[in-house]
Amino acid sequence: MIVVDSPTGAQSVSREQRRADRLMTEAIESQVQPLFRVNSALGWLRLLILLLPSLACLWMYWQEPRLLVALPWLLMATALYSLVLISTHDISHGTLLDQGDLEQAVGCALSWPVGWPYLTYRNLHMLHHRMNGMDLRDPERREPTSQEAARVHPLRQWHFRHPFWGSAVLMGGAQLIGSMFWFGWKLRNDHSRLLGGMRIDAIGIVLVQVLMFAVAIGLGGLLKLLLMLFVVERIVGAVMQVRGMIEHHGLWQPNSTYELTQLYTSRNIDAGPIVNFLMGGLPHHSLHHAYPSIPYHNLPEASRIASTILKEHGKPPLPMVSSYAAGTALLF
């Protein structure tokens, strides 16, 4: 998939249409404004519902001396932990717990044991919201421009044509972690907290990993720790890669207003309340991108409001697929 070489598509919109679109998006924001309030109790409940079973499975993994018998516990723990790590997306916006610095500390505590540079991600994700569909420096843009695709190595061109196999299967979590530090350095002048966040992440990750290895070696569990980190990198990395690609694949382009750009460069998944709970509202990604202060439990209602107003103004429906399986099929 090739994106536009320069984000100029919105310039062809007339001044009258741009003004009408601005008034329309202001009407959407006015109606979703009451949905901005965070329910911190619900946020803590969601976090604990995801985290405690994951830790219980991890405990069983470490208690079982037979590695083959312990492996299913590790796989279950990792699958659950992928949902826990997704909750750090809500935390990065302050929409899960509404606890200020404490909430950000929770994000670090959940991320550093698996090597995820949370603070770097948080700062880059703010830039992604600002740049998505409008600035080619967007750190979460996945598709290349035609110029970028033409000048890279054939192996990289293969990766562009097959993002699922290249990113989710082959590179997984290692690519995500490496890209955070790469874009953090590249865009360090675009966010005042990027360098500081990278330093804290690097120190925090190293200290936590050293502690984990010291404990594992002391208990004779080095092999189990190495296996755990490998499985986490593979499974959590694949989940995070696929989720991110589904949400934006093939949609990166500008629109007449910032809000419409975010609404139409983000893909929704037609999922029920359970999936929305587990995925932290990400199935309603269009509304999250346009109004990131809306907590996950209010995003379905916000989607209904926006879809109604867009239809009344003759706008096309928001991008949507019927399931995460259907979204994954777009990547092949």
C-alpha cells in the first residue's frame, strides 16, 4: 500500500466546504463533550481483571518444574498480558485511571519488565495523533510513499508489500521496541519530553531486567526467564503489530479538517462490548483519534453520535471491518 507523497489532498476543498466541515465537526465535539469524563473505578477494575489472571498463570508457569507442562501456563499468561499492555494505550492518554503521575508510573511498571519503553511511546503517540494523515514524519505511519518504496532495498520492498509477514511474524516486538528509540531520537526536537522519556525508559528497563535476571539466576530459573522473554516478544509483539496495522492500514491521507482527517484515517472494528472492554475502546479507533480524551467505555456512544451527524451531512460512513480477523486479512 502506497500513501500520498505529500499530504496536500485537503487543499482542493473549497473554503465554503471547509467551513461547513468545521461546523459539522464542532457539532460532533459539542455532543460528545459529556463523554470525556473518566470513570477511574471502572478503569482500575478493567486493569485488575486483565492483570490478575495473567499474573496467576505466570505464577503457575514458575511453580511448575517440568518445562513442557509449564509452557501452556506461559502462553496463557502472555496472551492475557498482551491485553494488559494494550491498556497502557489508555494510560498514555490519561483515560484509564485519571490519576496523573500515578497513572504514568503504572504504565512504566507494566511496560518495563517486558522491555517496552512506555514513556517514549507515550510521547511519540502524542505526535502520532498530531501528525496522522497530515505529516509524513508520523512515527506510526506504516505505508511508504512511492518515493520511499522506490529507493529502498528489495528486502524492504518485500516488507512493504507483505506487512503481516514482515512486521507481525518476523520482526514482532523487537521491531516495535527498536522503532520507539529510533523515532524518539529522530523526532527529539518535536517533543520537549522525548529525550528525557527515552533516558528514563532506558534506565528503568535496564534496572528491571538486571533485577529479573539476578532473581532468576539465584533461583536456577535462567532458562525459564529466557523462554518467557522470547514468548512475550513473539506473542505480544505480534498482537501489537497487527492491532496497529489494522487501525490505519491503507487510510493515511488528509481531509478538510483535523477531526475529519482523524475520523477517516482510522479504522473501526464492528465488535461487541466484551471485545471493546478487552481492547480498551480501540475497536472505535476513529472516534478515539478525533477525540482522544474520551475513555474507552464511552467510545461506542461517541461513535453512534458521530456516525449520525456524518450521515445527516452526506458524509461517507466511517471506515470499518466486521472483525479483527477481517482486518487482519487486509494485511495479506
